[in-house]
Amino acid sequence: MTEHIAAPRHEEGGAFCVAALYHFARFSRFESFQEPLETLCKSHGVKGTLLIAHEGINGTIAGTDSAIATVLAFIRSQPEFSNLEHKESRASRMPFLRMKVRLKKEIVTMGVEDIDPNEIVGTYVDPKDWNELISDPETIVIDTRNDYETAIGLFRGAVDPNTKTFREFPDWVKNNPGLHNKPKIAMYCTGGIRCEKATAFMKQQGFEDVYHLKGGILKYLEQVPEEESLWDGACFVFDERVSVTHGLKEGNHKLCHACRNPITAEEVTHPHYEEGVSCSHCYESRTEADRDRYRQRQLQIALAKKRGDKHIGG
């Protein structure tokens, strides 16, 4: 068995290593893999969420450098995941509350039964070549993420489908015949996994020249210098950091715990913002009873913090 445990590197930018990973593979024994994987993570103080299904693995975890290296080595020791790639960033504090390994029907839910990225997928484009592709007037650039993610950052000139969930993406494509007006389709997402399925779907729908950003926005922000970047804004991440910027530095966004939308420093000053209770995105869609319930939750979070405990809802 090949060992993949690397020596811990200098912890510049934060004490915790955050590893985003996914790999599509035919993984029929995924149910029996849940317990040993979760046990290993917990025994090394690793937290986050990993999804496993018959089609592979997906998720983000955080811990010390040595702990993350150990978990990644264990995953890669499985024949199905020997070629697993991951992306690393830093966090100044543990960005997850607990460790979960969940069994799923899909590792990223599109809801289209016959899509298999192992069989058909778009052409990968390295971050260094991405600017040239999306600057080509013959290219349509599509963001495959959801509306709360695109609200805080996009590639320049990208089409935003304004989807609430990834399940809406196939219908959005079918309802937009104008996508056929240009020969090239370039797609991107946070870490690359949604694009695996999105490009496979586009190929299935008859689009020929379909491309996707290898490693997603995270790899682009890591590798492309800010002065050369065509990325505007911040990138939403699914942990307590909320967002990252160029160089994968922690962003300045907070998360509204009532609606899970990212909010800016300016939005924090809005009259409708109340920590843990409401923000300008959700105030009109929630009742006063909802807000009373959220206030009680926020009170429990504050009491737990005062005791030195971590409340799961916080």
C-alpha cells in the first residue's frame, strides 16, 4: 500500500487545514465504508461532512495538517479513490461543529438518473488557461452554483441561472435554447464537482464543445494572481468561514443563521439584521413567531458560549 501522509507544512494563514475533496468512482461497498471512515476522522479530531454513495465521495473536512493527511491517506488507500485529488485552504479556527459521514443516493444531487461522469464529461481547463477561454467572444460562461452563492461573487461576464438548488439546473438548460447560439460552453463551480455532472448533462443534451474549470473557483483563487484575475467578489464556502477570496484568504462575510444566506458588513448594519434572527434577505419571508423562536435559539447559543461550550446551532 502506498502511503500518502505528507509532513505537516507551515500553518500560514490559520491553524487548521481545510481539505475539499471529491472523486467519482463506482463504489458499490460505500455503506460498509461509512463506519471506519467516520471513526478514523473522529479519532483524529477531524470535523466536517463527507458524503459517500455508489458514485463516489464528496465533502470538506478540517483538522490539523497531520490529521488531514492521515484521513486523506486512508481514503486514497481504497482502490476506487487512489487518484483522489483535493484542495487545501486555511482557517484561523475550526470551521465545523462536528464530523458526519453520510450515505447518499448521489454525492452531488442533480436528480438525473442516467448521468455518469465516469462515462462522459466536459473538457477540463486549468486555472492558468481559464481567462483565455472565458474572454473568447465565442464562449458562453455559466455559473452552476445556487443563487445565495453567486450573490457574493462571479466570473466576469458569467451567466447566472439563479437556481435555488442544483436540481433546477437541467430544467434551466432545457428552457434556454439561446445557449446553442455560441459554439463553446464554459462552466464552473466552487470545487469542480457540480461541473462534472453539469458538463456530462450538457454533452447528453447535444452540446459538443463543453469545458469546465479544473479544481473550480477554489483552485483558480489559489493559483491565479489577483492582478490577473477575472473573478469579482468572494467565493462562498460551506463552513463557518462563509467565504474566501484571492489566495484563499478568509473573507469578511457572515452567515445569517435564520436563512443561511451570506451577508456583508454593510448588510449587518441594515435595520432588519438581528444576529441569529433575521437579515434583509429573510425578514419579509419570516413571521414574528419564527423570529421569536430564533431569538430563543440565539439565547441558548450565548449561554453555551458563556459556559465555554459550543452550541450546535451556532
